[in-house]
Amino acid sequence: MAKSSAARKQGEKLSAPAKITVTLHVNGVAKKLTLAPWTTLLDALRIHLGLTGTKKGCDHGQCGACTVLVEGRRINSCLTLAVMKDGAHITTIEGMAKDGGLHALQQAFIDHDAFQCGYCTPGQICSAVGLIGEGRAHSAQDVRELMSGNICRCGAYPNIVAAIEQVMSGRPAPGAKARA
Ligand code: FES
Ligand code: FES
């Protein structure tokens, strides 16, 4: 007699899907990883590559703490599977400073005191780099609107907006003279 579908299901052993090998170009360095297909880009960066600058806040696309740049565009890495980005160029907060100098936005965040606990800051800075690259923000209101996916629980928003506006405008930072 044929087995019922329930009995068949009970007897079947489900095997885990095979791991997949991908190459991610992270901050200019090619990294080959063999990952379970459900690994998020965020976990690939933090757990598999040890790049813990990118933060996990909500893990649900709600807070922006996990923002990184993929091919120059800002994305929530918690909502992206690593295997979808095979071959892509990814920039994290660890890749912002160049030749021993901070990225202009990193310096502006310091100059404007644009963080308190700092947990949201890597995502804010990556998102702001993406925002400036998009060229759609022309005012503080635009910055607030287009950065609304990046939540700051400490409420450092006025200073974050001031830091981004200063870099967008090309004006020197308030502390630039003192540092020179
Ligand atoms: S951790 Fe990705 S949006 Fe919150
Ligand atoms: S500085 Fe604490 S969450 Fe933004």
C-alpha cells in the first residue's frame, strides 16, 4: 500500500542546502567565502570577515545601523544575502579612511560632535557617503528626508545633519583652522 503523504514526509530526511562559494571585494580586497545560502551580507562581514564596524541593530531593515556601500550605493546589509553580491565591490566603515587620513565625513562627524554612543555612526557615515554620491540632497530638509532610514537612538540628528551639510557644501570644518 502507498504511504500517505504525511508518512512520507515523516520518513524523509531533509538535507541542508549546500554551501556556496562567493567572492566579495571588500574595501578593495578580494575575499573568498564559503557560506550557507541564507547568510546575510551583514553576517558575512561581521562574523566571517571580522569587520565589526558595521553594526547590527534591528536585523530587519528598520534602523540603518548595517548600512554599507555596494558598488557605491547604500544598502541595508541585513536585508541582503551575501550570495546575491558575488563579485560585488563593498565599502564598509573600515574602508573609509584613506592614506592615514579620515574621510571628510568621518572628520565632520567629529567636528560637529555628531554622535553620542556611536552605535549608529558607521551606518550614518556610509549612508551619508551614498547620499552625497546620489546628488539628490540640496538642503538640510533633503538631508533629513533622505537620511530618514538611519535611526539615532541618542538623538544626535541636528549634529549629524550639520556634519553632512558641511561636507556637501565643501565648507571647511569649524575646527579646520585649529587643526592646520
Ligand atoms: S540592522 Fe539592518 S536595518 Fe537595522
Ligand atoms: S549616537 Fe547613539 S545611536 Fe546614534
